[in-house]
Amino acid sequence: MIKNQFKLLLVLMICAFFKPNSVLAQESILTEVSYLYMEKLVAAAKANYPRVNILSNQVNIAKSDLSGTKLSWFEPFSFQYVARSNQGTANTIVDVQTADLLTGYQFGISINPGSLLTKPSQIKKAKEQVKIAQFTENEYYLQLEAQVKTRYITLLQYQKSLAPVNDMLVSAQGNFESAKLKYQKAEITFADYNAASNALNDALQAKLQMEANYLNAKISLEELTVKKLEEIK
């Protein structure tokens, strides 16, 4: 990897020597950055990336748990009722010795003190769980936004590097053709001809490597947006 990077740097220096105006025109990407498009990429990632949906669901679950915990305030209370009657049927006679003194519906309430006392802490815990889920979601939004922007800048970097690398290849091809003719006329040595051939090969490899870098950067960015960049206008 280091050897390849060294070759690429060397070839770019050669290109800068022969075509300085072309290279200098390509050396900045600041004017190529579209902050509006960058925000669209971030919005696409937040809308489509699966982990975003997972964290959003976790927030909804935490809120649902909080609502359920608040409603559970009634759990410590037990409501009971008994229907009592002192009426006899047609075939029976009311026995005043055993008849209930109180008749009709009788209600009662029982309370579980232990369960009642734990409810405030349970509700507080459920509220904290909602906050944690929201903080986790917000934190990931920041991380995702940074990743999208970083990969977008990397994509621009490789995209801008394609032009000088292509110029370098065209220049190396011209030098090789010229060296080939001169060698056939015995005007240069084999060493000079071989050097031109090696420079052409290095330029071709540099072009292929830069194209691969660009495509990999595009794939890496589309991993987050979950959409082709061409679909994001």
C-alpha cells in the first residue's frame, strides 16, 4: 500500500511538472462542496438507515413502558363487593336467627402498602429510561451526520483526483509514443525507452487505483443513505 501511494505521489509530481496549470486547477475541493446536497444526504441517512429505526422504536417502547407504569398506580388497590340478601323464596321462610342484618351490595377496598410505596421509584425509573433512549438516539444522529459528511468529502476528494490522474495518463502515453519512435530511430537508449514504458504503466495503475477509490467511497456513502446518490437530488 505504501509503495503504491509513493508511486502515485511520484507520478502526480511528474504530472505537475509537465502540466502545472492543470494540476493546480484541481488541487482544491472547497469550491466543489455543496452544503445543501450534504444536508440532503444526512436527511436520507436519518430516514433510511436501519439503526435509526431501531433507536426510534426503543424510544417508543420506553414511552409506552412509562405510560404503563403510571397506570399501574391502581395495582396496590383491590376493590371487592358482596351482594347480601335477607329475602326468602316462595318455598322458604326467613330465619331471623341467621339472617344477615345488612342486605344489598357491600363494598370493600384493600391496599398493598409495599407495592404502593414502590410506585414513585418505578415511575421515576421509567422516565429515566425514556431520557436514556432519547439521548442515545440524539447521540447516534450526531455520529451518523458526521459519518455522512466525512464520506461525502472523501468522495469529492477522489472525484477531484480523477482529472489530474487522467491528465497524467494522457501525458505518459504521449511520452511513451515519443520515446518509442526515438528508440526505433536509435535517438535514445533502451534505458530511456524502458523508463517511459514504466511511467506509462505507473500512470495506468494510478488511474485504476483512483477510480477504485472513488467507487469504494461512493459505495461507502450509499451504505449510509441506503439510496443511490443519483436518486438524491
